[in-house]
Amino acid sequence: MSLSAFIAGMPKAELHVHHVGSASPEVVARLAAKYEGDTRVPADPALLKEFFTFRDFAHFIEVYVATVDLLRDAEDIRELTLGVARDMAGQHIRYAELTVTPYLTLIKGIPEEAFVEAIEDARVTAERDLGVRLRWCFDIPGEEGLPAGERTVEFALRHAPQGLVSFGLGGPEQGWPRPRFKPFFDRARAAGLHSVPHAGETTGPGTIWDALEHLGAERIGHGIAAAADPRLLDHLAEHAIALEVCPTSNIATRAVASLAEHPLRTLFDAGVRVTVNSDDPPMFGTDLNTEYLVAARLLDLDAAGVTRLALNAVEASFLDDEGKARLSVEIQEHLRKETAFP
């Protein structure tokens, strides 16, 4: 069996994948057609590839926000979420922590209760019908500033859906220091939510230190800048703080110039718990299976090594202990079955 086929059939968990950024081109095109004349998103799936070609990180944010604007009622949200779950099921993803940025939708006027009902209905349906367990990370869009932080944490505390497990911070890092968002993370953590901010994607190691020291980060979104700081690498390894690494995303947003220059090997060799993720897969022309294959090539891994990466994701997840044990066994059984001698 080829490594590509092994990965495709391997049960997986994904920890860094965005809700709207995971919408399939078909779903995005249908929503764009629904709102034709009132959106800049093309309704032709063939044109979306060009639309999702990014000049830099700022342009990526601009396109992402335009796509979020397609969610204008509860049915749009439910349709998109179920479409994401179907794509995950096709990749043997058993568990995913989906980063949701409610602020960008709520400011358009969708009632908070309707938003929660839509994502929760999709979550229950996905687990029942597709075998995909979804959990939510409510994420502050950093580019919207402190008002977005206030609205996001208020929403999380007032209308927490059953599937909500964590609290995050995305968007541009430059110009938005992590410590500014400390009050919102303090409140979210006090309510029992895990801290998973983006940091060290487009800025240096100092942003990661800030996320750890001021936001209580338990995992780091991206975190690739840690490769430049030996002391930080040692800290991450010692405390088993996982990095949610998304190789193709880093190339697409110009955070890294090329895969040959990607620091995944440095992170891995330092003993940091790295996990493999797709971030915004259709926007970046990838999926989780492809990201595992990319990681395997960068790290020169065989099936056993790829399995170790898959187990990293389970161990670093916020799945309950029973669920972690069950999924870990399923992953190990896949390795045993597919690599056993006839």
C-alpha cells in the first residue's frame, strides 16, 4: 500500500481548521449565487480558485471576510457546516475542533440563538449520520479589535453551545499584540474554556511567548516562529504544548516562502508535539490527507511515523479521555492492519 493510500484510510483528528474556510467550492458557489449582485464572491466554482489566490496575509483576510459575508441566515450556516462535515467524513476524519468566528456573522444581524441552533443542529447531525464528532472553538477576529473580543466572549458565556470547548484569537498578528486580548481570555478560561490563540504565524517568537504568558495558551495555532528560539522550543517540548501546524496554508499566505524552507523539521526534531492541520483547505487547494503527505515528505516519515503524528493530534485534543482512547486504538489498528505481512 502506498503512503498516500495509507493516509487516506487512516482515522484522524484535526485541531486547526476554520469553519467558513472549510466550505467546499460547491457550497460557496451556491451561496454566492443565492446572493448574486450583493457579493464579490464568484458563483462559478471554477472561478473560485483564482478568487482564493492570495497576494499576502492581508489579502487572505479580505477574501475570508467576503466569504463569511455569505452567511446571512441560519440555513446558510447549517448548510455550510454540514458540507464541511461531509468533506471530513470522506477523509476519515473522526473528530475535529472547528474554529468558528461568530462575531463576523452576528454583526450582520443573525440572532445569537439562531446561530447557535444552526451549528448545533449540524453538529448533532454530523455525528449521527456521518460519524464525525465536531467541537467548537469561538475565535476573536483580531483585525476587528477589542470590540470583537468583548462581543465574542460575551456570546460564548451567554449562549455557549454544547459543543464549545475552546476560545481562540485569529487574524493578523502585526499591530495586534496578544496581551491586549488578555481580559477576554481570562473570562473564557474562568468559564472552563481552553485557550488556543494563533501566534507565531506571521510574526516572531515573541508573539508565542505573549500567548503563553498572557493568554494561558494550551496549544498554539501555527506557532512556526518557535523554530527561531531554542529556549521556546525547549519550553514547548518540556510542557507538551502542541503546535497546530498547517504547511500549505503557510505557503499560500506567504508566511513561508516555500515548503523547502518550512520549519516543520526544526520543530519536530526539537521534540515539540506537532500536529498536522489544513487550516482553510479549499481556499488553499488542500485537505488534511494532503497535509499529512506533505508532512511525511518534509519529515521523511513512513506509515508508523505518520501514525505518530495522528496520535499527537488525539493527545493534544480536547476530546474526553474515553474518546481519546477509542480513537487512538482505531488509529493504531489501522497501522497494524495495513502494515501486517500477508
